[in-house]
Amino acid sequence: MKEFDTALSTLDILLGIFNILIYLFTISVMLSYLIIAFLSIRYAFRHLKSSKSINYLSILQSPEAPMISIVAPAFNEERTIVQNIRSLLSLEYRDYEVIIVNDGSTDNTLQRVIETYDLEPVRFSSPDTLKTQPIRAIYRSRNPVLKNLLVIDKENGGKADALNAGINCASGEYIMNIDVDCILERDCLLKMIHPILDDPENFAIASGGVVRIANDCVIDKGVIKKVNVPRNWLARFQTVEYLRAFLLGRIAWQKLDGLLLISGALGIFNKKIMIAAGGYSTKTVGEDMEVAVRMRRYCRENGIKYKVYFVPEPLVWTEVPEKIGQFLRQRNRWTRGSIETILAHRKLFLNPKYKSLGMIAYPYWVFYEWLAPLVEFFGLTTLLLLAILGLFPANYLFLFLSTVIGFAIVFTIITIYVEETTYFQYKDAKGLRRLILTGILEPLSFHFLVVWSAFKGNWDYFIEGKVTWGKQVRKGFDDAPTREKQIRVSGTTGRLTPVN
């Protein structure tokens, strides 16, 4: 009996320690969110005020504005490729080129582009600085008006391989890598390059912008005419999530010199540093995050003082999954990509040599982006099980969950308020009410999908060894029937090799 009492006492102590650790970790997460949100809000309002005096026309006319090469990989995009290229060719900028990389499409993507833009094969000498799958042909238009359009036809090698092929052929000082089916604001190049031109004393290696959700928006000839809140609940939840991530997240990380991720949907990179760092890795499914970290690491290790910028304005619109299966596959891939990047660059962890990158940004990503969903998954599962067994007071569990959920709701409402008082994209009162309702329901529903996908991504990476992109379905930016697009495999059978 005495031994039984001792065992119960030990169990109580262990449960107490477990509860304290869960509470402390939860509080640290909330505090980190509040600090980052405060910095983001402060900078967003400051940027909004200063941007009113920016003369973008002077940038448009300035011979000092560097040439930008837009690289857009395309795989089986025959239904939208013509409209997408037309949109890219109509951007407002003095000196830029559009490079479409047909990554071994199995449909009529290439043929449609050839016929529409009157392309012909040309001799084009490009350095094979970044190794890629073989290039079949390079095309230019016979129409001199389209002299800034270059089309590369190559063997399939995956998105990263296609981007590297485009970089090899690029003439610009800066590379903008985008998804071909995104909708860009026409002045996005002017706004992305402005902080680089405005700060000539610092060497810019990258510039990113805000990504917004295009589902159910009114789009005409590649231009967003009216911004609507998505009708689909899953897309609506992601709209709130994107607002929170960009408005109250990445803005602050730029100020802290800790921005690890430049979204694959929109990013400008210095071509020389991109190539010197090795270009995009074909051994990861998270190539956009990995290359940004590697470029920053390359500069630190070679004594290059650099700057990474972030423009807190909506500059690109993208379509998000509207079905749970598609969404879970996407987030699974994002999780695996983050793990690959974290493990490949583990040398950064609390390493003062890399300054804020190693001392703040990387540890934050490890604890709060990678491990936090796992702690939440196992913590909530354990607390719920203990409550069912009567080993943990149910009222404490209810109070704990109420606090966390209440914080999440208030945080989201603040995000919506900041959006409506800064860039005011959602002008419809009904749509605004939908966003608020979505923010209230999100932590009670959608959030658990995010946590589950993070857990499953870890399981697939460490247990299953999954390395492929998987399959993604896009509805498209018009009223045509849903199309299914098979995303190409990343071209690897192994994990990302760590950088020593």
C-alpha cells in the first residue's frame, strides 16, 4: 500500500511538472506573437505613411533602376498559360524580361505559347552555371514588341530545376521567381525594387512582398478588379491565416533582420549571390525557404554585408486549396520543406557568427514553427486523455483551452483591424463580417487541421521518408471546370544533404 501511495505521489509530481511546462511554453508562444505583432503593426503604419510620398513614376523612368528577369516555371498549364504570360508582359517597369520555363509539360502548354506569341527557335548561349536537366530549345517571338519574352523548353526536372534553368538564361541583375499562375499587381516590380534603390548603402540580396488569396476575386485579363472574401470556408480560413502571417509576422522579421522565408509566389533575388550560393536545391520540397537561408548564410560566411527587404503591401494574388485533402497535402509538403531546411542549416542554431539569423530567427523557427505544433498535438492529446481518466481536472483543461482560443480570436480580430486600417482590400461590409466570423471559428476548427498536417508532415519525413511534391488541384481563375494538375516530382530519392 505504501509503495502504491509513493507511486501516486510520483505520478502527481510528474503531472505537475508536465502541466507547468505546457503552460510556460504556451505563454512563451503568446508573448512571442505579441512582440512580433507589435513590431509589425508599428512598421506597417510607418510604411503606409511614408509610401504616400514615394514617386514611383521616377523609378519607372529612371535608367538607374536595375534590370529584372522574371522566371516562371510552367508544367501542364495549357488552359491558363496565355493569359498568365499576357499579365506578366503588362507589368509597369522600364527594363525587365519574362522567362517562361516549360518544364517538360505533357499537354499543349508549349504549343499554345508558340502559336499565340509567334515564337521561333533561336540560338542562345547561356552559361551552365547551375546544373539542370537538358534544354531542348529556346524560343523568342518574331514580333519585336515581344522582345522581352523568352521561352525555355526543357526536360522535366521539377520546379527548382526549372528555376535554375531560367536563372542561367537570365540577363537581369535581379531575378524575380514566381508561380506562373499567380496574379501580380502591375506596379509590383516598382514597389519591390524601391527599398533597394532607396537604400544604396546596403547590398540587397532579396526582397519579398505580401501574398493574398485570389479565390472568388473578380479577375479580368490578369488583373484583380474586385477583392472578395472566398465563399469556400477552407479558402476563407486560409485568407485569415495569410493576413496574420504577412501583416503581423514577416514585416517584423524584416526589421529584426531575421526573415528566413521569401515566398515562392513572389520574391526578388540578387542573381550573383543566388548563383554563388548554388541556386535552388533540387533535393528539397521547400526550395523557396532553403535558398533564402542559404543565400544569407553564404553572405555571413564570406563577410558580405547584406540586406533583405520586405514590402508590406499586397503585391501578388494566388489560389489556395478548397478541398481538405489538397490542403493537407500542401501543408504536409510545407512542413517537410521546413524540416529539410532546418536540418540542413543546423549549424546556425544559437551561433553568434550568424548574428540575428543564428541567435533569433533560426531558434524561433525551430521552437515555434517546427516544434510548437508537435507540442500542441501531443500536449492536447495527453491533457484530454488525463482529463478522461480523471487524472487532470476537467475545469482546468476547459480554462486552459478557453484562454488559448480566446487569445487566438483576439489576435485574429486585431489582424483584420490592421488590414482594414492600412491596405483596406476588403471593402464589402458583408465580406468583412465573414472574415470576423471566420476568425472566431478558426481556432475551433481549421487550426486543428493545421496541427494535424504538421504532425503528419513530421511523420512522413522521419518515418516514411517521403520526398515527393505530391498532387495539387487548382480550380483556376475563371469559371471553367476544375482542372487537375499533376505536380512534378522534385527529382530526388534522398534527403537534403546538410551544408557543412
